[in-house]
Amino acid sequence: MDLKNQLRSVFPKTIDKNKPVFSSLIANDNGNAVIQKQLTYLFAYMKEWISTPDVYLQTGVMLMKTITFFSFLERFADESEKSLKNRFAAIFVRNHDQKWGTPFDVKNVFRQYFPSAEIFLVENTNKIDDPVPSLANLLLDGDIGEDTPTDWTLVNCTASADARFSKSYGIKFNQAGGTLSQTVELTAREDEEHNPLPTSFFLHFFLKGTINVQIKNSSDEYWDFEDKEWKGSETDNIFTTAVKDGNGNILSYEWDNRNLFFTIDSATEDVTIYFKYVDVETYADYFRLFQKQLYSSFTVIAHFDGNTASKAFGLAAGDDDPNIATAEATPPQPRYSNYGYYDKSFLSGVPIGFAKDIYEDLLEYLRAQGVRAYLDIIVKDFEE
């Protein structure tokens, strides 16, 4: 029995089912009566849910309701259903990783969220701009904000745009004696009775090349990272990001995070951290120094090269415009100052896909209980 006849059968035979009031409100041959139409839609909706249990085959409202029910995900301003499904799969399928919550697993998820970014996961970190000074980055100007840094001492090395990992400047080491240094006042942790305790600190930095890191305390002792102790003479701690072939030959140097920890006691008032040139042109940037806390922690770093926007358009002079060529060049070259590029964010606002709080929600979802997790979105500024 079809829906029309089912609805009619509910009412007594004494009611004329062909009268306008009944046929427009309850049921008619055209299927557009109010109740008949709504029930038809409801049954079709229920059938669609029952026959399409796979979320990755769902579309439209059904897809959004499923994703909203099972996750915190919000749809980006102009996001396709394919992209939304991929992000959903990143959380619940995770590239078929067997173990969840590991650094490898977390990096996989974020790679799907940031397909155009390099993803790094760095352990033993704090929130870089934590309002509590002892928890934040203890180094001043760790992101090298200008071409003549005042918080660092530079000897035979330079702040250069070529050496940047983040923003506009990094440090370039390309000559003997090249040294970058900064002195930081440190205080050992205390117990409940204010007795000093041995306290660990983690130094993190991004490196492309090879560097010697020396740490000297206020007693003129040097930290030996390999032996994990202070020594009375200069001690080298060599770090490299060399990529080698199967025979050990260096193919290239790539950006990567490097870190070391050191421990102080109540006798230490400050430490001086030195980065020293070794034997190859080297870039270093994004320096962080954190006091190790009593809980486990990590930071996901999403590194973008250039300005991020989901879409852009260009404005330029036409081919017949005499100003598009530079007369001084032979052969004439386009005068790029006459060309303009506008990312979509300039016109319609930043798309919610790049809102940091969305990714912090994701990180909160992925982290293991008891582990602090942080997110840094790093942009290497575009240089013409």
C-alpha cells in the first residue's frame, strides 16, 4: 500500500477523501498534500541514512550531520565535500596507523590538514608565548625579527633573509670564527620547602647545515651533551641536518629541528649559549629555550613557505601596454612592480580553514591524556 492510501485508511469511510481540505492537507494523487509531502521527505531521508551507512559516500546535509555528530569539525568557508571527508578520515582512519597518539601518527594527521606545509613534531616544549615567564621561550628574539639583532651577539655571522626558516630573517654562518651567542639568567626549581632541585632545560632550534653548540654556565663550565655533565674545558656538541646516500656521501642539507638538554643546580646563575660555525655554510633560526616541566609535552609545528591563502588572482598590464617591459634590460623583461596579486583573504577575510583555534581543537583531540600539546604555525615570509 502506498503512502497516499495508508494515510486515507486511517480516517473513517464517512469522510470524503476527495474534498479540497482533505486532499490539500492529508493526501492526494499528486503527492503534494502537506502531511503526505513531509512524510515522503522523511521516509526518503531515513532510507538514505539506512542505505548509505558509509560516511564517505554521504553528501549534503546528511554528510554534515554525521560529521557534526561524531566530531568537532567545522566546514571551511569554501571547502569541498572531498576535502571535508579527507579531514574526517584523518581523524578516524589516520592512514591506517596501528598505534594512535604517537609522534608519527600525529604528524600524519596534520599532514592531511596542512597539505601544503612541512610538519614537524618537537617534544619537551612549552607554549612559546606563555603568559607565565618561566614557561615561555627564555631566549629573547628567538625568531630573529630584524637584520641587526640587538638581543644576540654576532661575530663573523649575519642575520640574512636567505637563512630564514620563519618570518624574515635567520642567521647565516659562512666564515671561520662565526659565532652567535646569548646569555640567559636561569633559576633552579625548588621543592615545597624551597630547597633547590636539579632543573633541566631544553634548547630547540631549526638548522640547515652543521653547527657546534656550546653552553657555558656562570662557573665557566661547559655542558657535554654526550656525557650529560658539566666539564671544566670547552666542549663541542656538533649537530647536522645532512642528507646522505647509502654510502655516507652528503647529498644536501635540509631544514630540521635539533635540540639538546642541560641541567643546572642552585650554583648556576646564568648560561651563555653559543652557536659556532664548523666547516659548511649553515643557516639557523627559530631558537627556543624552555624549562622542562614535570609533564610530557610536544609541539606540532606547521611550516608554510610564503603567504597562505586558498585562492588568489592577479592583476597585470595587457600585452600592448608599453609599461610591461623594462627598457634597461636586454632583452626587455617584465616590470613586475606593475603586477599585483591579491589573495582571497584580502578581499573576503581570512578563511576559517586557517583559523588557529580549529587546529588547536584537533591537537586536543589527538593528544594522550596527561600530555600537554601546543601548535605553532610558522610562515617563512615571501621575498620578491
